[in-house]
Amino acid sequence: MKRRIELLLFSLMLLSCGRGAVENTAKPVANQLTGTWQLVKAILIEKGDTTVTDYTKNISFIKIINGTHFAFLQHDLNKGKDSAVFVSGGGTYSLKDSAYTEHLEYCSAREWEGNNFNFTLKFSGDTLIQSGVEEVASAGVNRLNIEKYIKVKR
């Protein structure tokens, strides 16, 4: 009887250790992704033309990501004096390894709503590089988008 109890306790201990190991290997990228991100640079490549935007001057863009949803906000830093710019959107996302897909449910550019955008994520410390093709047929958009974000610290 004592032997059975020992075997049962040992089996339970092994099962609980195995479960923890699986969870630990599945969470690091998701944990790295969760938070607020400041866009610092974007490169758009469309029809052979490359546009580089520095988001540290004249314009600000943040992306907020929790366990299931993302949202982004962009506005001009001149407080609308030259030209008022405000863009926002959000929705759900999925993440598998470095494959990140946004499903845009809400957007101030309404023709972008309802589309999925597939990206590859790369992390280096507090820096996130997000790259992928944005295709919105109704807006005539088909371009490679490479964005560099820095994680906002509290």
C-alpha cells in the first residue's frame, strides 16, 4: 500500500513538472509582444518605390497589444496646426512562433476593415521588427511594410 502511494505521488510530481515545462516554452514570444510599442521607423516598398518614414519627428504612432487584441493610434505632433492627422484601428490577432496575423476589425480608413495582415516578428531586447505584405484590394494597396518599434517603459 505504501509503495502505491509513493508511486502515485511520484507520478503526480512528474506530470506537474512536465506541464510547467510546456507552458514555459510556449509563452516567451507572447510575453515579449504584450505591451505598448512606439513606432520609430517604417519602410514601405510598393511598385519598386521605397518610402521611409521617421516616426520620431512630426508624427507619433503607438501600438498597444494585450493577450488577444491590438490597437494603434497615430497623430501629428503639430497639434493640427499644419495638417491634422489622426489614424486609429484595432482588432484581434493570432501568434504562432514568429508568425503574427492581425485581423483589423476597426479602422479610421474604413476600406481596411475586415482584412487580415500577416507579419513576421523579430525581437532584439526592447526592439520589435514587424514585416509583411499589406494587401487591401479595395484601396489599391499591395506593399511590403517593415516597421521598427521600441517598447514603451512604464
